[in-house]
Amino acid sequence: MLTASRLFDYFTATEDTLRVYHGPELVFSSKDDGLAPLVDYVTKFAPVTGEVLVLDRVVGNAAALLLKLALCTEVWSSLGSERAARTLASFGIRYHFVSKVPYILNRQNSDVCPFEKLSMGKTADEFYETIKLLYQANVGVNQKT
């Protein structure tokens, strides 16, 4: 059986931005940017799939909140924020970040990511309801988180 570490190595060699595994089975993958793939997964598959391993390119606090709703037990990412690490730890989700930064920046690297800001002070359910409305309105979900 492939280890999470080996799956992550394979993942980083692809163009995928998100992969979700239930046991050894790949149940979801995407090449889309930003939060959109994780919102799609939570909306369409969680909690039906059960507990999952998630491989993501970037995990900020916004993604960390959604990972709780995805029933994620472990996440691997190339980049994670310190706030995401605290949020994941508070949920009991194991995390592995190649690099950790204080916070995730917007695409212009000029300010904190708008979804990182939007997620502050919200529960996972509150954030999901907020982001779902934005997603349904098709406004800005493809921003880096």
C-alpha cells in the first residue's frame, strides 16, 4: 500500500491542485485553482465518502475550515499558514507542510488572501455557508488560499 508521503510525492509531480483519498482509493482530483476544488468536494462528496486524506497545494485557514467539513483526518501540502496549522490541530487533523508561512498572501503578494481574511473568527460551518454563497454567485472562488 502506498504511504501518504509517497502519494504526496506523486501528487507534487502532477498538475493537480487537490487530491482526496479514501483509504487507497483516489475519490476526487482537480486542476482548478484556489478554494474551488475543495468547495466542490465538500459540496458533492462529503460526508458520504467518510474520512479522507487530502493532498493540496496551499492550505490557509479557509482551507483548514473546509477540511473539517471534508472529514479530513490528514492533510499534506506544499505550503501552509501558521493559522491553518493551529486550526487543523484544534480539529485533530494531522498536517504536513513542506513550508509554513505566517499567512497566505493574495495573488499579487500584496496583502493577506481575501479568503484567509474572510475565514477569521468563523466556525467551519459559518465559513462554508459564506463561501458557498460566493461560490454559487461565482464570485472570486478561484483566488489563492
